[in-house]
Amino acid sequence: MVDFRLTNEQQELQAKARKFAQEYMIPYAHYYDKTGEFPRPIIQKCWEEGLMNLSIPKKFGGLGLGSIEQCITVEEMAAGCAGMTTSIYVNTLGAEPILVAGTDEQKEKYLRPLTEDLKFASFACSEPGMGSDVAGIQTRVKKEGNNYVLNGSKFWITNAPYADYFTVFASLDPSKRHKALCAFIVDADTPGVKTGRPVEKMGHRASTTSSVMFRDAKVPEENILGDEGKGFGIAMKTFAMTRPSIAAFATGLARAAMEYARDYVNKREVFAQKLREFEVIQFKLAEMYMKIEASRTLYLKAAWTTDNVGDATISASVAKAFATDVAMETASEALQIHGGYGYIDQYPLEKLFRDAKLYQIYEGTSEVQRLILGRHVLSGYEPAMEKIPKWYNNKPPDF
Ligand SMILES: Cc1cc2nc3c(=O)[nH]c(=O)nc-3n(C[C@H](O)[C@H](O)[C@H](O)COP(=O)(O)OP(=O)(O)OC[C@H]3O[C@@H](n4cnc5c(N)ncnc54)[C@H](O)[C@@H]3O)c2cc1C
């Protein structure tokens, strides 16, 4: 059976997130975009409203919601402010390796506190010298007695200066690539752990990004996630769980861009007519609408797969690659419809345009998604045609 309707509970959650975005995000998005300040009051409110950390199981004090709920919530919030939503959602990304590979003791110690107070978990995988090539991690880890000792640097880490803990990926031996990767939970106040200054960014300016350095940082052995050498698999499973949400972020941003354009064409007159009267403009809106509908369908399929089947790697890559391209294209076209006004900060389009770009970069670039999908078509995918029938120059028999 295929059913595209949301349940009553999902619709209520969606309405709550939509109201939150309209009351607490959109009115302050320009301020945080201009100043680059960390939007702690908004995130605090989001936490109080119960719109954060949705995937933490009930057993550990959370709401135990699935990927579909996560996605419909972030679509609404990203339509409000992409940067704030990234800072809010990074807790889910940071906590996901613990959900994927943590023991009950680790979950109790590190997930429950996120539900009891506003705390931050950051995901520390990328480094100055690598992002796409996760197996190329250079941060080193060595076992010494009852501790693992970390040395190296991470870069681009969202919320790093505010993090209470990090989920960190490091290598026992970089020459062994993915086989040597390990994942750890590292408390931010561990001696030898230091965060850098926030970097100035083109978009998502309401989310703080900085480096994290590890200098002989001793992590107790009980903080390893899974076994030694399992870090690569944990990172990939984490991305498969979180990429549907990035597709949902992108869908929310694209939807907002389309709605701003729709509003504008109803007001703006050119050549003595409302912009809405021109077929070229209607076609632009139609393109946006079709692609946003497709993006939403794709992220819902990926989220449904996560919730009901398990591994959503392929559908998550499809959704992420498609929806993030749609967000970039829609933001650009919606800006174009605004003409010069699209280019200045008195309208939200120039911010949406800057924010959209990041979706094609983080959590696996658009090219990386296509690498995954290209390999899938060539080796994982089961062709519908068992054998390709002979095509050329067949004379029909008497059926
Ligand atoms: C604002 C921001 C926030 C971020 N937050 C986090 C975070 O919280 N935690 C975290 O761990 N990381 C984070 N990242 C890092 C992000 O995930 C990486 O930037 C991303 O994975 C790309 O890595 P890179 O920048 O090193 O680019 P590279 O891997 O160097 O890639 C450069 C270009 O080459 C392309 N490319 C790479 N490999 C191939 C290939 N095999 N074939 C074809 N093309 C290829 C890429 O698609 C890209 O276009 C963040 C990044 C930004 C900008």
C-alpha cells in the first residue's frame, strides 16, 4: 500500500514547527544573518518547545520520533532560517553515531542530558585536508593504558565552540584508510581539546563553524563507539540516517523562496501589468513547484525507508542530491523574479541564495552523492531486465 498522508500526530508536529518558524525564526533571521551571532535564545526556545533532539529514544528520555517526523519538522524550520536550523539540527547529527553504535551506558550518559537541558553535541569528522574522503582522516588515535589519545585537527565543525561533547572520528593508522578508523565520544572539557575562532561564512551565518584541535587529548576507553576499526561504517550509517533531513532542509528553503516569489509577483507591476500575468513568470513558478513536490516525495521516501526498512543509503543520496540542487535553482530563480530587489538584503532572497549553496556541500557534496549513485547503478542495482532482449532487426513472429 502507498499512502502519502501524514498522520494526525505528524500534522500537529508540522503545524507546531511551522508556527515556531514564523514566530521565532523569520522575524530574527535578518538580525542573526547580519551579526553572525549564535542564536542561543532561539535555540533555547526551540528546545523548550520540544522541537529539538527528536530522535532520542524514549528509553533515554527523548521523544523517540522517526526520520519522517524529523524531516517534516526541519522542512518547516529551514523555511524559517537555514542557519538557525543547522545549529538546531547538529545535535541530531552529533548524537547519531551514539544511536548507531553506542552502548546503553553511553546512550544514558550522553543522550539523556540533551533531553534534560539545552546542551550541544557536535559531529567532528571533516579536517582541513579532507572532507569528502572520510577514509583519508589524518587525526591520529593511539591506545595508552585505559585511554585513547587523540592528536589532530578537525575543521568546519558546526556549533563547536558551544559543544558539550563531540563525536570524533580518528585513525589508528592513516595508511590503512577506512579499516583503521575509530569513533569516540569526547567531552569538550577534556584537557587538550580546544576550539578555534568561528569562521566568516557566505551563508548559514546564524550557525557557528570552527575548528577543533586535539593535542594529546586522553579519552577514556569506555568512550569508543563500537570497536576499533568500525568508525568508517559508523560515519556512513550516520550519513544515511541524516541525509534525508538535509533534503528536507533544502525543500523547506526552496518552498520559502517560491512563496516569497509568489507574493512578489502578486504585487509588482511591470509594463502596466502585475508580474503574475506573464506566462514566463508562471512557468518559473510551475518549475519551482514541480521540483519542490518531487524533493518532498524523495525525502519522504528516504525517511520512510529509514523508519521501516533500515539502510536508506541510496534513497537518501537520491533525495539529498536532488533536493539540494532544487534549493539552489529555486533560490536563484526566485531572486531573479525579484529583479534588483532580490539582490539587496531588504528582501530575504539574497540570504536564501547564499544559504542554499551549503546544502550542496555539507553532509556529502552533490558530487559525492552522485559517486554513491553511479556505483550503485553499476554494481548494487538489480536491473529489471534479467537479460537485455535482442533489439535490432527482429522480424515479429505470428503471436
Ligand atoms: C558551513 C559548514 C559546516 C560544516 N559542518 C560540518 C560538521 O559539523 N561536521 C563535519 O564533520 N563537517 C562539516 N562540514 C564539512 C563538510 O562536510 C565538507 O566541507 C564537505 O564534506 C566537503 O569536503 P571538503 O570541503 O573537504 O571538499 P573536498 O572533499 O576537498 O572536495 C572539493 C570538491 O571536489 C569534489 N570531489 C571530491 N571528491 C570527488 C570525487 N571522488 N569525484 C568528483 N568530485 C569530487 C567535491 O564534491 C567538491 O566539489 C561543514 C562544512 C561547511 C562549509
